[in-house]
Amino acid sequence: MKRRITRLTVLQTGKLLATLYGFLSIILLPFVLIGVIANSRNLAMLLMLFAYPIIGFVGGIVLAIFYNFAAKWMGGLEIEEEAMEIENRLY
């Protein structure tokens, strides 16, 4: 079955991308710390790790606004899905 995503909620998209960028900054943290230890003048790199979630939030809001505008014009993304049978198990 095909479905179409015609609208993204702006605030939720911003929160989601802020979280994803936050995860990215955690993954990059050890590499940045190695760079800071090797060269103490790279403190700006360490500060950027805290800026990533903020950039993701603002970028997500802008992305959602642009997507909503483009989806009205082009019709949005189409996804295909199929029904799956789920086994009843007690965990």
C-alpha cells in the first residue's frame, strides 16, 4: 500500500533533528577530545559539539517549513508499506 507524507510538523521535526545531532556529537566526542588534547587551540571544536543539537533544531524547523511548501507544490514523499503479522508473545 502506498501512502504519502504531505506535511511535517515544524516543532517535532526540529526536536527530532536536535536529538539526532546530539547523538552525532556524542559519537564525535572522543575524536574531538583527541584533537583538543593534541592541539589546545582547537577548543572551538569542543564547543561545536554543544552547538550541533542547536543547529539540528533550527535546521529541522527550516527543513520542515521548506518541505511543507514543496509538498503542497509537488505532492510530498511517497512511501510503500505492507501489513505484517505479529506473533503474540509474552516477554
